[in-house]
Amino acid sequence: MAQTLRPASTVTLDAGWSVVGPSAHGALNDSSDATYITSGTEGDVCEVALDAGSAPLPTDTHRLWVRTRRFGASPGPVLIDFSLICAAAVVATFGHAQPFGVGFAWYSWDLSAAQVAAITDYADLRIRSVDTQTVGAVAHYVAEQYLELGDPAPSGPPPTVGDRSALQVGKRRPLVQAEGVEP
């Protein structure tokens, strides 16, 4: 059975993040590019708790979806890490090697079998966004993020999620490995 776990509450919002919308989790959960979070400060963290889910089949695909863009022309990359957290443990971190474009686009990353096995509580999952490199006055924006669980593999964002015209299916990026979790 497919599940989509969306942001339900804001856990952490460092001062370098700004919110255009009702709250960080509200901006990341409303299927709109008009609301978003933005950061231009390296090292700042935004963490949102996801809806509680139930344990899927071990063979189900786990895919992290993010809709993001950078603002303005940049002389270099504007980088952000997206981590899936379970309880106090980092399950996986993605995105650091991805220089996001100037228009909103969907990016997705699949979790490995070992990363899926590291999820011990589907009611205690969070997505942590960390600004890892900002060049000059260029900031990046994040409009939406969620975890999709499906069998055997989700095909893309659910129809209720934002504009799919810029869908970047298959744009997998190198994994920054979580400590103690083999890919």
C-alpha cells in the first residue's frame, strides 16, 4: 500500500531560514510554489517531522522527494543537504553534490535496502534541510518535501502535489553516507 508522509510540524528552524507561508512545515506541505522556505546562511538547519506512517513491506521503495530551486545567478553552486532522520539517527543524506537550478524542479532519491532497514519507527521520521554552501548573496528555496513509500516503486509525486511540469525523475545524486549505515 502506497503512503506519502508529509511535513506535519516544525522541529527546528534556525535564524538563517525564512518562511514565506504559515510555518516551515506548512510551506513544505501545501503543494504550492508560492510558499517556501529559503536560506542564504551556511550551516543553518530546518527540520520538519513527517506524518506518522505504518511499516511498509521490506521490498517497498522508499523515495525522498524535494521541490527546490536557487534564487538568482550564481558564480558557483548553491548546495543543500536533505537528511532523513529516524528517532535520533540519520538514515540517509542526499543532495550535497546537486547544484540546484534557478527554476523550481522536483528531485528524488531512493533509499537503499540497508537505509530502509535502519528505519525503526515510521511514526518518528523527519526531514532535515541544511544549507551547506551559499555563494555570495545567492539563496536557495525549498517549496515542498516528503517521503513516499510504495510497492514496488513510486512513479512520481502524487497528482495533488504542485506543478509536475518540471519533474526531474531519475535525477539521483551521490549519497553522503550516514554513519554506520551501509548503502
